[in-house]
Amino acid sequence: MALVGFMGAGKSRVARELSRLLGWESLDVDQEVERRTGRSIPVIFRDEGEAAFRLLEAEVTEELLQRDRVIVATGGGWAAAAPGRMESLASDTLSVWLRISPEEAVRRVGSGRGRVRPLLRVADPLAEAQRLLADREPAYSQARLTLDADRFPPRAIARRIRDEILGIPHGD
Ligand code: S3P
């Protein structure tokens, strides 16, 4: 299954929680790019630029998505970085959009704690988050399931996705 959504939505944490619940492997694209290149995402952005990062991201994501019984936490830009990304997901791959508001995203990732997001290191991070989200929403919204990451913590989201995968019905 694939998790998509903006920076700060909790994709990596949900992937880890879900991995515990399902016994599937959790795979984080950003981490895998860092492992393979031996460099951090901010360093890749700084030294090679966003376009080079997007190529690496596309390659790694495509490869990870081919595995069975895995949870892939995509990078926040993957779904919209090129046309047809969401359509390229296999029909038996559940896709979930962890939906977060730009305000909450900036609160979570702009605080200086945790991983640095090069795209939000700008004078007005909220305006940039609003712009990026507006641009990306059409792609994210193609996910099969949308869950509210502003309101629900990663564990609750992971349980909801587990139920979806196990075919346990929900009213939403
Ligand atoms: C990006 C999101 C980041 C990382 C990179 C670019 C984006 O991943 O891939 O900084 O374009 O939204 P997270 O969504 O895990 O923060």
C-alpha cells in the first residue's frame, strides 16, 4: 500500500505503526534515497537541485512499490511531481491520502525540530505550503482513501488503514 500527502502529514509514522499492526514491511522513500546516496535530502537539494532529487525519488519509489506486502511512505512531492503518478499505482495497491492543512503542516515541520524540508525553508513557509498544496491536491485526491491527519493521530490512522486492508467495514 502507498501513503501520499503533504510534508508533516505523518506518512513515516503511520507507515511504522501500520507495519506493527499488519506485519508488513515499512519502507520510507526519503530514508531509502538517503541510504542509497549516502547523503541527506537537504544536501541533495543543495548540491544537485530539486530536479535531480525528483529523479532519484521516482526511481526508488517505483522500485519499492513493486514489492508485495509493504507499506510505502512516499515523499510529499512524489504524487504530483510528474503527470500520471497516481494512475501508475497497481490496481491492487491501496493508496491513502493523509490530508493535512497547510497551517498544521507548517506547525509540524517548520518548527526547526525533526527533519529539514528544503522546500519550506523560505521567507513565508505558510504561503509556500498553501501554494504547493493547491498544486498537489488534484493528485493526492486520486488516492482510494482520504484520512484527516489534522484530527487523527498516526495510531488511529494506522488502525483505520489496517481495517480497510482486512476488509472490516467503516461508516465513512
Ligand atoms: C518533499 C517532501 C519531503 C522530501 C523532500 C521534498 C516535498 O518528504 O521528499 O523534502 O516536495 O513535499 P516528506 O513528505 O516525508 O516530508
